[in-house]
Amino acid sequence: MRKHLGKRIYKLHQWTGLFAGIVIFILGLSGAVLAFHDELESRAHRDLLKVSNSSPVDVDRALGSINTRYRNWEVRLQAYSPDPSRTLVFSLRRPTERLTVFVHPGTGVILESVDTHKTFVNWVLTLHYSLHARLAGQVIIFLAGVCFLVSILTGLYIYRRAVWDVVLFRTRVKKKTGRSVASSLHRYVGVWTLLLNLIMVLSGALISYEITTNALKAGGKPKKPAVTPVLGFSVNEKLAEIRRIYPEFHPASMRFPTAAGLPLRISGPVDGTGPFWSPNYNSVLIDSGTGEIQAFKNQGNADTATRVASVSRAVHFLEFGSLPVKVLFSLSALSAPVLSVTGFLLWYWRSRGGARKGR
């Protein structure tokens, strides 16, 4: 009975791995690059991210410049800092267009505008989450992630008796034939990256599920065009009020209203929260007309689903990570292509050997 179960689990491991193989190969390579997306973007725009300025940061001026030059875009201030030397970085969005706009923090003068779609990091990010195939690609990514998760869990069952021998290097890497090398690599890489791969595939699957379900709910319908954000108050004064009322909250990004009646959303980290929680899930909502603070959402008081989503985002995007942590996760991501290639070779050699035996 147990032997029969083992064969079924092996078959499940084999076929889920084969189905997910090429997609996981792509996700692993792109994920290894995206582990350093902050560093890559900072490197690409290093001359724009800092300026010589001693004047106070003026979000109102910056928003005024954006509204004057770019009418009817969805406007997000994706990088805000009270440091007067740090450039304000805006993300402007339309259904098929994306712009990254760098604005002087003191004068509000637009320094440069970049087509986000043409940046290397955005190209890799789109490949990672949709294979550049929109909704169809998002569905494929989600299904491949589920298959990879099943493959990891079934692989753990298959190699359960060899785990500690591999961890303690009691199992030698066999080099007699190509098949033995592939088998040893598959075993060693799978075991040593098991925990990190589980973390990344679980968090990635949750994020992918959210992206896919939202896209399916939209039903392919085009988004309504955004209107130029109009606020009935000074953002600078509101930031000062927030600092006074919620000193533990540190604004880091803003989403301006895209239609009448929608609030201004200011997000950022909160003192005392865990390092594995995403700052995007802490926010202050402000009535776009009256300037009244409608709510302060602190994920420390949020429901379980919100906390799980927050941890998934923080871990998958390495929002908490230092450089050594990013290197570790990048190497773990590279294990996916190795497992994909060695798994395919083992399946190919086994199936070819079975065919010869049958003849």
C-alpha cells in the first residue's frame, strides 16, 4: 500500500514539475534579478535621486507641476521623504502607459520623465508576473506556482529519508554519468533551498492569486480614465498634522484620488511593527474635499487576511532585506532553473530507458 502511494506521489512530483518547468525556469531567473530591483533602479537613476537643496519639501508645488503638464493621469507619489535632498518620484498611469517622473523636492520643477515600460527592471517585472501576456500570462503564472508548490511538497516526501544526510553532506555527489550528476544536483539543490523556495512560492502564489482574481473580476473591461487630482487642502499642512497626531507613522508614498469622492491615501511604516510586514498596508485616508482624516489603518490592528497579505508582499519583494539577505534569496531563486533542467533530464532519461526496455 505504501509502495503504491509512493509511486503515485512520485508521478505527481514528476508531472507537476514538468508542467511548471519552463515557467519556473523563467520565474527563477527573473526573480534572481528582481531581488536587487531597488539597487538596479537606484543605479539607473542615480543622478536624479538626490539634489542640492535646503528648502523644505513641498509636495503641493510638485503636485501642481504634475497636474499642469500631465492632465488626466492616475497620480502616485511612490517615493516621498522629508529629507530635502531626496527627489520626489511620481508614478503616472494610464491603461497602456506608465511614466516615472522625478520632481525637485523644493521648487517642484520636473527634472525628468521616463517611460517606465522601457526600463529594464519593469520589463523583467512584467515577465515575472505575466510573461508579457497580460491576463493569460497571469493565469499561467498562478497555475505554474501551484504546480511548483505541489512539486516541492512531493519532493520533500520522496527525499524525506535523505534530507539530513544531504544537509550534513553524508550523501556524496555522484559523477559517474550525466544522469547521476543530474540526480545528485537535483537532490542537493532541492534540499538546501527547500525552506526559501517554500517561502517564495507561497508568498508568490498568494500575490499571483490576488492579481489574477482582480484581473478576472475586471473582465478585460478598460479602466475609466483618471481625472486630474483636485484637493481642497494643502498636502504639506496635512503631513504636518499627521506627524503631530500619529508620530509613530512615517509617510513614504501617496495615492491621489482618480475620481471625485475618492480619498487621498498616504502609506508608510509604523514604529513597533514587525520587520516582515509591508509598510503599504499602513495608511491614513483623507477626504479629498474637506481634508478630514477619515481613518488610520494600522496593520497591527488588522484582520488575519490583511496581515497574511502584508507578510507575503514584504517577503516576496524583500522589502525588509539587507544586501546579504537579497543575495541569499537571489541564489535561492537560481535554484528553480537548476531544478527545472535537472528534473527534465531525469524524466527524459527515465522515459527513454523505459521505452528501450519495452522494445
